[in-house]
Amino acid sequence: MAGMSLTTPAYKVMTKFHYLSRLNWTNARAVCLGLEGDLVSIDNEKEMDFVTKYLQCKFSCPAGWVLHGLSCYKASKDEVKSWIDAKQDCHASGGYLTKIDNASEQRFIELFLYITGLLHHAYVWIGLSDIEHEGTFVWEVDNSTVKFSKWEPGQPNNYNDVQHCVGIGAKGYFEISCYQCSSNISFADCAKNQTRVSCTLPMTDCIKGMFATKDGGQMVTYKKGCAATNECRKVMAENPVDMECCSGDICNKGNDINHTKTVQIGEESMQAEHGPA
């Protein structure tokens, strides 16, 4: 999937590769358009070389799981479950109830609900709750607090003091709301880290961290984080930013970073947007 081209002397294109289930051309394009992009176009040998090299960096998910960014997702829809049972179901398959950290992941989950058929249900469990401390919502996978959220108006409200578990509405605006944890009326949306297989990274790999702000927006922070990198360069000369660089082996092993990878090919450069590392 390709995003907007950048009008600079060097060839730069924002590219995000999505490994979903097999789709026909029309549905594949609909997925890209839903993520504010379009199917990738290849206009010259350098672009073909970039796409070919990128696809050599293979990622894999177990059968029945869908790859997005650096995570695998599965819709557990065999039967309706309580939040606790849904969590245990995800754990049994080696995953956890889905965590949504930013707008990009939110958009993917919305598409995922559509692709997997969960769109027909009122809501789907995700891994957020305030079971331990009323009013403090944390993700079950790592006990972290909420960085990004798309609450339904009036939520969270802990109706009748019994609503402590969170589901995402599969209809309408895909907003999240609190529900009674013991309610056996929803399905699970599971996620887990993917398996990385024989991946040869391009020459230059810089990381750009995306973090939600209190007003619901996002701020950008550049971090160290390179893989077999000789140097990092500023690729947005028309919009200068501070960027830290490093050389040698991977020096940032964080598992929750949204970043932009800068691929240096000859004298020209490209950008490829990635999800959680």
C-alpha cells in the first residue's frame, strides 16, 4: 500500500505493507483506501528494487492469524465469551486481548473487524479494564495505562458499578465502551508478537516514535534505533527535525515503537512506515 508521494529532489514514497488474508484487487484497494493510502505503484527500477528488497524481509504468523505491522491478530469467534474467558482464550493461543496504542492501530482494527466478519456483532472484547483500580484503565498484556483511546461519548461511566471491562463497538463509529466483565455476549480480538524470519534489513534504519498527547493528538519523538546502520540522515529537508543516529547492531529493542524506516538506495532515499517494533 502506498501513501502520498513527497515532492523532493530525491525519490521518496511513504509505503506501508499490510499482510492480510488473501483479497481480490477491489477489496485490497478498499483496505488501502481505508488506511488513507492506495495500492502501491511501481514506476521505475529503483522503486521495483525497493519493493523487492522489502518483501525479502519476511514476517510470519501462525495459521489462522493475520499480520499487521509487527503483530499477529486473530478473531476468536467460535462462541460468545465473558471478558475473563476471552482473555484466557487468547492466552491459550499464545496471545493476549488486543491493545490499541494509536490511531493507526485503531484504523486497522476497524478494517480487521470488517474482514473477519465480526462487524455483525454489537461489540468485541479488547484487553482494557479497570478491574484492579476503579477508574484506572490498563492493558492486560503489560499493565500499561491508556495512551490512545476512542471512547464512546459518556464513557467510561461504570454503569451500576459493574462495568469494568472494555469492548470496541463493531458497528457505527468503532468506539470503546465499558461492559460487565461477566457478560457472555461478545467475542475476542486477540493479538500477539509475530515471528521474524531471515530478515535482511536495508542499509539505513532510523526510528521515529509516535506518542499520544493528552488532547488526543500525537507528538513525534525521534529515537536511537538502528540495525546494521552506518548513518542516519534527515529525509525531510523541507521540514527539519532532530534525529539521533547510531551505528552497529540494533541499539533500541523497545517493543512498542511506531517508526519510519529510511531506506538508502544509491544516492536516493525512500521512507517506509512501520507499526510496533
